[in-house]
Amino acid sequence: FSRRRERAARGLGAGGAMEFRLEAHRIVSISLGKIYSARGQRGGLKLHKNLLVSLVLRSARRVYLGEPGGECALPPRPGPPPPPDCERLRRGCRPLASEAAARGRPECPAESPRKRSAAERDPAAGYPGKKPRRETEQPPPQEDMETGNVASLISIFGSGFSGLLGKERGAAEATEPGQVCCEQPVLRSLNPWSTAIVAF
Amino acid sequence: MKCFSRYLPYIFRPPNTILSCSCHTEADIISTVEFNHTGELLATGDKGGRVVIFQREQESKNQPHRRGEYNVYSTFQSHEPEFDYLKSLEIEEKINKIRWLPQQNAAYFLLSTNDKTVKLWKVSERDKRPEGYNLKDEDGRLRDPSMITMLRVPVLRPMDLMVEATPRRVFANAHTYHINSISVNSDYETYMSADDLRINLWNFEITNQSFNIVDIKPANMEELTEVITAAEFHPHHCNTFVYSSSKGTIRLCDMRASALCDRHSKFFEEPEDPSNRSFFSEIISSISDVKFSHSGRYIMTRDYLTVKVWDLNMENRPIETYQVHDYLRSKLCSLYENDCIFDKFECVWNGSDSVIMTGSYNNFFRMFDRNTKRDVTLEASRENSKPRAILKPRKVCVGGKRRKDEISVDSLDFSKKILHTAWHPSENIIAVAATNNLYIFQDKVN
């Protein structure tokens, strides 16, 4: 096991933020590989495992793209514990122990902090979790497992991630000039990977 | 905990396995283990769709130091691989769960299930056979009626004991998703089967229909965020059951409240610990097993790293949390990569609900004494398990200097996982499935 990789997965260590995003990138590619290989599995697509993989994929993608809600996957920064964050809770992050204690606070709107479906309230996420494709000529009374045509799922990610490159460059320009050199190796390594995804 | 430091191991292998552990076939991997209600019988199911039942020998006066050993009683093919032509899907024959019915006559009944079909099997003994038919001879060939000059009454004569298993009911075509649990109700007339999104209630006598009692399938599958991972009936209250989810929550439902139990009576969830958050927090909080205590007062849940005990009267957090292998918390990324993070470990109570047991990697399994708060790690392996040997507690070294006899985290064999264990309902006898081998350990007898 690579200790450096594991620490990066937890957002720790020197250059933590950079390592963390590299790790998110790596997790995204591993997850896509799992979804793809699940196609040939005996016994059909396992809904539970694919759901979990898609949740990891969504978290990693959010962190990598710097989208809101990505911080759900990050451990909190050191310092005093934050007050109950209604915004964060509404984005679908699970309630923290400190928030559970302060559940009766009037500042938080009546919306229950235990909301489950983050996909509904986070339109910025873009990633639906599962993209069902009905098989053609499926007779109506026969229920489809709706775990979907995985090839189409991959192509959705392909379009999502080929856009990644464009966004990356934009993000790099927005940072300090000194940081652009750091981003270059990342962009270079992205290229063959995103080509592979589109090829799926 | 003193009784658990001493064990008499017996090793049983299902038939047709190759002797050496390293080249067993995939079909021999044990996928479920279950004692019946008296502990006299122990059933195992494997990936090849076979069920093997072991029976405990009667204790003999000649060898009092050998308490009843378990020997093979019956073996049968429960499920075969099937192909769903409409959906182009192969249906695995792997036995996901076995549950016994309480014994009501001389025969034994059990439920076995694969991903799609539940079957009720009757296991009965035959030790007599009829002889002296008039119209056919002993081979079964018909006799020429004109040759029969006298009539006789057939008689039953003793024969070698034969144990036969017959499928009495087949409960099919009720699950679109993969069945993960079955549970017999305390009324002994009904049982439930649960898949990823639905739970169905069956009557044992009726195979062509079932009641759907839980349905969490969203109208739009894109909004799917959680699945059902396990379900169980309350041991005494036939109207109550629980089901666990991939989000680490448990719902308790009362079937008297409504026909469709989509609204829970109780909702058990522990708030997340922010310091442990990572990309994999959701996966490791997914509950892989839920079990009521024998008393019916508590439920135990297993997630990837912990076992938790919940009081039915307290929904906001468990009353006890036990770390099974917390040293894996820093390895989650690698465990995600090699798929180990998706392993579904089960957990069991002992007969008095004072000790709980669950499996881990490297053929280790763990026991936690709820009263003394002591725990032990034991290993199920051929090298350490000579007959009448005593199991030595094992220890995993989590960093720093490794002592002799300790094993470091990086040396653990993650292909050797103990997912399925069972505890005798009243005695200190445990069954541990390690890949294709079944280990049965007993409390040492003086």
C-alpha cells in the first residue's frame, strides 16, 4: 500500500490540496474501470456495488472539479468545530455529531438535516448517479432492472470529462501565474486518459 | 472470556474439493452457514448451488471426552445456473442464504435462496422400505399378472439409513433485483425475502404470489441513493421486522400499521464522525448484515470496519461500537482498488447475547464480550488447527515495532476472508467458513 497515496486520499500531507485532487483523478479512473468491467460480470449488474461506485465517482469528480458539495468527502480543517451548516446539510452531506446535538436551533430552516437525496438538490452536480436506458422492445409488464446500458453510461462520462480539460485550463489561468507550471504535468497526463474513456 | 481461549478444532471440507487450499474450485467457496434451532444440524451453501448439511453425533458413553462431532448428513444440489433469455442475464446458482424452519415433525425443513428464487427443502430420513409387492418384483419390474398365484401383504423391512432432500416449494419470479436476505417469521407460516429495492412477504403454502411490503424504488432510477442490504423478522413479534440500507441506517417496521411498510416506525442512524470523512465514507458505512439478539431487545449491525449494537428503544446512536479492524481505515483507497471494500461480512450473537462474533481478513475472526468488554482475534487455518489443539489469540501490529507472533498489516492476506460464521443456539460451538473450508470449533471439555 502506498502510504503517500492513502494520506492524499485523506487530504493530508505536504501539498495536500494538490495531492488530493490527483487522488480524486485516480479514483475517478478506477471507478470508471469498475463500472465498465461490471458489464461482463456473471449474474448481471450488481445494483448495490454499482451504486456505491457511482457515489465514490461523484464525490471524487466534485472534488476534482471543485464543485460545491465536494467538501463532503473531505475531512474538516483543523480548528474550532464549525456551527451547524444548513447549506452543507441541504447539499446532502450527512449530519455531523455536533449538528445532531444542535438540531433544534431556530436558524436552520424546517428542512430536516437528514435529507437523503443529494442528487435532487444539487443541480450543479450534473452526474445523475444512474442513467437508465430501457432495452428496446421491452414489454411493459416485464420490469427492467434499469441498471442501464453501461456503454451509454461511459459515454456520458466521456462527454463530461472531455469537457474537463477545457475547464482545467480555465481554472489554471484563474490561479496565480506561478502555479501554472504545476498544472501542466497534470494536464499532460490527463490527455491519454480522457481519450481512453471516450473510446469505451 | 476464558472459554474462548481454548478450542477443539475440527475441520470439515465439503465433498469434491481438492485437498490443497490453493487450488480449490470457485464452486466450492462457502457462501452461507447456518445452525438449525436446536443446533443439531448445520447447513452450508456454496457458490456451486450445493447445500451440505452436517449432523451432530449423539454423545457416546464410550468416548465421553469427544463431545458430539459434526458429520455430513446430507448433500444436495439446491439451485442450478439459469439463463434469463429476455434480459440476456445469467442467474448465478450461488446460495446466498439458508434459513431453517423450526422442527415440527420427523423431517427437517429449510429455505435456500440464490439471487432470484427461494426454495423450501424437506430433508427426511428413510430407514425402512416396503418389500413383497404383488404386481412388481424386487427390482421394480412388472410381473406378469397371469403368473401370480397368491396374494401377500407387503411389509416394511429395515434398510440402511438414507437421507433424502426434496424440494417442496419453489418461490420464483418475485424479485427483479438480487435477493440478499430471507427471514422466517415467528408465526412459522410466513417468511420474507429482500432484494436491493423491495421486500416480499410469502406464505409457505402459496408459491404463485407474494405481498410486497417494502418498496424503495424511486420513480426515476436516476434518483436512487440507497438500497436495502439486509432484513430480518423480530424473533418474537411476528408483526415487526428491520431492514438495513447502504447508507448505514436501519428501519424498523410494523406490518400492522399499513400494508406497504414504506414508512418506518423507527429509524436508527448514527451521525457521521467528521474526522473520519473520506471518499469512501459512504461505502464503509453501508451495512452488510443486521441481526436481532435472541432476546429481541437489541439489533446488531456490521459495516466495513465496525460492529454496532443498537437498543431498539434508542434510535439516535448505537449503545456499543466495536472496532473489527480499524487498522484498515488508512488503507481504504487500496481496498477500493482491489474490491475488498465491497466485501460483505456477517455477524452473529451467541446464545445468551453476551458475545458477538464477526470475520475479518487473513482468516481471522473476532469475538467481543459485551459484558467484560474484552475481545479476541482468532485464526481459522489448517496449520494452527490440529485436533484438540487450542486456538491461540492473534494480534495485528499496527505500526512501530512488531513483536514476535504479531502480524503486520501489510502481511495480511486479503484473499483469505471470513465472511460467514455461525454460533450454536445454546452451546459454545462455532462454525467458521474460510473460503472453501468449514471449521467447527468447540469449547474445551475437561
